[in-house]
Amino acid sequence: MALFGALFLTLLAGAHAELPGCKIRITSKALELVKQEGLRFLEQELETITIPDVRGREGQFYYNISEVKVTELQLTYSELHFQPEQELMLQITNASLGLRFQRQLLYWFLYDGGYINASAEGVSIRTALELSRDPTGRMKVSNVSCQAFVSRMHAAFGGTFKKVYEFLSTFIISGMRFLLNQQICPVLHHAGIVLLNSLLDTVPVRSPVDEFIGIDYSLLKDPVASSSNLDMDFRGAFFPLVVGNWSLPNQAVEPQLQEEERMVYVAFSEFFFDSAMESYFRAGVLRLSLVGDKVPHNMDVLLRATFFGSLVLLSPAVIDSPLKLELRVTAPPRCTIKPSGTTIYVTASVTIALVPPNQPEVQLSSMIMDARLGAKMALQGKALRTQLDLRKFRIYSNQSAFESLALIPLQAPLKTMLQIAVMPMLNERTRRGVQIPLPEGMSFVREVVTNHAGFLTIGADLHFVKGLREVIEKNHPAYARDPQASSAPPPSMTAA
């Protein structure tokens, strides 16, 4: 009985789980590019290591090592890979750190000082970033685990007291190596929890697209890592800004990502586009009104000739009034994605009326328009853009079949007017595009769009248009350079 109850609850939870409208997969092919940029960032962060002064006394010799700075990072081997449950793992082996510090030695009344270069060799770092969804639906680095170890250090002492420094080097070098071991992991923890999270804060979660609608890219669950990729499920739903808490139920086919040949794949379901069009519909902007001179002259003449029988029954003062042509979408347009292409179905009412000055409008006719639009999607930079074209068009009367026959001469002129006047207006708006949930400083290149049954996928490669440091300093200008200022874990899981 308990087993049946557990099975029922599992099925119930699955039935109510929200389907994603947008999915993103980052494959292992992107990690080499990410690693190159990440190691540059890591080297800059390690340069912020602050090591306390090393002071001591041996007999009558007093020594002080201060102003220890990391000057460079040299890598022999490094690997960045996905790891289930740990998400992202960076391993550095047999690296070396260049150091520079000030030495001071006092023996009775004799003093020696100056700067000297040193190296930390056999540096091993193993750090893992755990990614999760925070309460707002944003992806965050939730935990950083770290192991770091410096196996040996060397300092080339010289000068008058060279023999003395060589005698004291055992104490000096051991102390510096111990302190350096304790400083690497706090720096990496600060870089992950504070700085990388400020980079992830640049990913749009719930933001306006234009003055009418917004987009919700909330993560629906924690990112899922496998040995070869990282998958993220986003809500991918538009909403009208005037009704911010409205959402369209997602009943579309869930997009699937199977490919791994490119660095990144983005998938959009029909729901993604349906929610955009329904949001515009609810915002009340899917309408067009042409009055007077806005109506093309040839169309004006044709409409007056078509409805001449109605015009002759009107008073002379009304007959010469400006003509009004109004198109209004009567139901939210719907999108259908097939391997052969993407189609948008639109139903609208077409009202033709006269607008006499200071008098109520005089309606001449009202008809129904069915249109079928072809949609071509493209990913440029990190914006999804759409190009629309009018494929099929027909008008008919919802009053009688006879009136529908009378409207046949209007078919071609109205279609031409839509192609000349309406489609350019629509494409001007859709070409602005909507941003893909990607951090600032990154974009897509070499995109390939593939249609499937109920969803489309876009495969692309990643490109850094800005360095990580540049983006972080722009969005987190007052970050603490001292990693000790952050809430860091114990310095290292490996003792010196």
C-alpha cells in the first residue's frame, strides 16, 4: 500500500511539473574556451593573495619577510570538466607561482634589506563549483570546494649575507609555504561565491523586452551535469507588462536536446513563441488603423467602388468622408513548428468605415481575415530574431456566403497592402529580437537552426567579447580585493 501511495505521489508530481519553454545545453567542447578565459581570471585573482609577514629569530639574527606578492602563474597541466553532482571541476597539477618579497635581516648593528624573487613549485589545485537555482530562479554558484598544496619553494638569496640567508632559508621558506597553502583556497572561494555570482547576475531572469511585454527566464530546477554537458531548463515565457503576474499554461511539446557537436545548444518550444504572441494580444497592440491619407489611394478607390451600393444610400456629406480601414487580431496567434518550417496562424477582423467630421463612424463592412505567416528564426550575437513573410491570405464574411463572394475582388489588393504596409512594421519589431539568457560579455557565433516537431534548436559556438575581469569590475566595481574580507571556508583541505 505504501509503495502504491509513493508511486501515485510521484506520478502526481510529474503531472504538475512545469515544462520548460527554453533549454540550454553547454557541451564539453565549450570548456576549453571557458578554461582559457577562466585561467586568465584565476591568475589575476591569485595575484591578490596577501601573505602575512614572516618574522623570526635564530640566535642573534633577526629576519623579516614582508610584502609577499604573487607575480605570475605558470601552468604545466590543467583540466576543466563536468562532473555529476559537482557540476564543474577545475584541476591544476604541477603549476608554479612566481613570488616577490622584501627581505630584512638584522645582526647586532648590521642591517641588510631588499627585494628578491622566489618561486613556489609543484602547485596542485583542485576546485569544484556547485551550481543551483536560487529562490528567484537565477543560477548561482552555491558552493566552492577546494584543495590546494604547494610542494616546494625556492628563493635565490644573494648579497653579503647570502650564507646567512641560506642558513635561515629552512625557516623562512617553510613558513612562507605554509602561509601560501592557507591563502589559495580563500581566494578561489571568494572568486566563485562573490565574483562569479556577480557575473551570473548579468543573466536576464525577468526583464522587459519592449514597452509592452517582458520575458521570464527563471530556472525551473537546478542545472543538471553529466560527464559531457550541463543542461539548464528555463521557463521561457513572455508576459504583458500591464499584467505582470499572468502566465500562459505550457501545453506544448517539451524541447529535446540530443546533439553535442557544438559548444552550446538552445531549444525553444512552440510555447515560447505562443506566449510572446498572446502577451502582445493581451497588451492590446495587435491592431492597425489606417484613416484618410494613410489608406493607399488605389485601395481607397477600390473600396469605394466595392461598397458603392451602400454609399449611394448615405447623405452627400458622408459619402466624401475619409475612409477608415481597421485590422484587429481577434484571437491570440498560434505557432506551429515542423521540420519543414515554422508557421504562424493569425485571425483578424477587417472593418471598413467612413469617418465624417464630428459625427459617429459609418460602418460599410466587417469581414474576417485568415493569414498564414512564415517565420524564419536566427540567432545573432545573443539575440533571437525573427523574419516574417506572408504566405497565405483570405478574407470572408461572417454574415453570408453571398457577401463573401462580393469580397473576392478585395483579396489581392488587401494582400498587397499587408505586404507593403503591415509586414515591414511587424518585421521592424521582431528583428529587434529577444535576448538569450547568457552572461554579459559572451555571445554566439556560427549559428545553425534546425526545426523539429514542436520545437526548434540552435547550435552555436561561444565567443568572449569581453574578459571576465572587465565584466565583473563593471557590475561589481566595489568588490573586495582581499579574499579574507569574504566569508571564506577553512583555508585548505590539505595542510602544508
